[in-house]
Amino acid sequence: MRWVLDPSLLSVLVVVGTLLYAVGLRRRLALGRRRPELVRRTALFAVALVLIDLVLSPAFDRYAAESLTMHMLQHVVLMTVVPPLVVLAAPWLTIWRAVPLDSRRSLAHGVVALPAVVRRGLRGLVAPLPAFLAITADLAVWHVPWLYDLTLTNTVVHDVEHASFLVFGTLFWIPILDSPPLHARLGQLQRAAYATAGAATGWVLALVLAFAPTPLYPAYAALHHRLGGLSALGDQQFAAGVMLGIGSIPITVAVFVFIYRWLDEERPASTRRTALTTSPER
């Protein structure tokens, strides 16, 4: 089982995904439609893949083993930075296009043949409430000290942790970002509230790490050498800063955009109401 989730294989999976995307992109570009949009989405997907490959590389893993700060940065990139890039890139149809037609038809028939309860469950994965609960539970569980320490010594557990961050992070952003053929289910103001609520668990955890009087993770507290020569408590506080600072950037940008769009939607309605109240006929 260990070889199945070996980090080198994760890199291979990234390469396979890239190749499938390249094949699908070539076929979609051959159709000659929405070329500028495809180029923009491809650039976003490329950035996401580069970031994944970077933070999952053996070199970065070595830094993460010597520094809670670097380990936290690894998690922030996988859970908070990469997922919105992937959702905005919307690679689903492009990768699907790379699959041979007969295989696509078989897969489509297989999905249609699934029991209705299973299909509803699959649709529910991208619904706002389940996605919110999933990422909240995922973040909280993996930062329990004994489990966090276990990821440093068990490659399988560590890779499962990384996979869950990517998957649940992506599911979290789907309800609030259009990602054809999937479309956001919430209004602009609701999206801002949802994003803020989703970030709250990370903020609370960061504050716990920042103000804890002692190191919370025994594996890092026991290290004789840490990156940068930091103390165990100083390393933990820097890790809290990474989670609170860098981890908040995508959420903050998204919230400002959603609020701006909401205000832009509301402005014409308020203008019409003002015009009606000041009309001579009234």
C-alpha cells in the first residue's frame, strides 16, 4: 500500500493530469471557440500545477520536516491557494475531452445508471453546506497534535492529508466560483459570507497557535535543529502567521470581489427606486 501513495507517484499523477489536459486543450482549441478564455484558464491551471509540484517536492518536504512554519506553508498552499486557481481554471471539460469517445460514453452511461440516492449524494458534494462542513472538519482534524505529528513519520498518512486538503479545498470554492460546467449556487453577498465563515476555522486555529504558551506539537518541540534557528515556540508563532496572513489572502480578495459585485448589482435597483420616488407623476 505504501508505494501507491509515494510522493514520487504523486508527482507522476500531476504529470499525467498535465498530459491529459494538454491533449484535451489541443482538441478544444481545434474547434476554434473561446480561445482567449481557454488560454486564460490554462494559465491558471499551469500555475496551480507548478505550486502543487513545488510544495510536494522532496526538497520542500525536507524543509517541512525541520520547520512547522514550512509545513504550515505547505498546507496553506494546498488548501487555500491552489484550490481557487483550479476552480477558476475549470479543467473538467478539457480533461474530459482527452478521454477517448467510447470511454466517455461508457462513463456517462455508468453515472446515469447509478441509483438516484448516489447521484444526489454526488451533487451534494458541491453544495455549500456540505462543502463548508467538510473543509472545516478536515482542517480541525488534521491539526490535532498527535495526528499532525503522525504525518511526519508516516508517508501514507501524510499523502492522505495532502489529498484531503486539495479535494476539500476545491469543493469549498465550487459553490462560490463559476467553473464550467459547474456554476456558483450563491448570490454575491452570500458568497462573501460563505467565504468568511469558511476562513474562520483557520483564523481560530492560527490564534490558538500564536498565543499558546508552550509548543503544541511534540515532534517539532523535540527537534534539535529548526530552519532559521528558531525556538520551538517561535516556529509555532511563525506558522500561525503563515496561516493567518498568507492563508487569508485568497479569501480576502474573494470577499472584496463578491462585495463589489453585490454593490454593483444593487446600484441599478436603487437608482430606479430613486427615480420613481422623484418622478413628477408621483
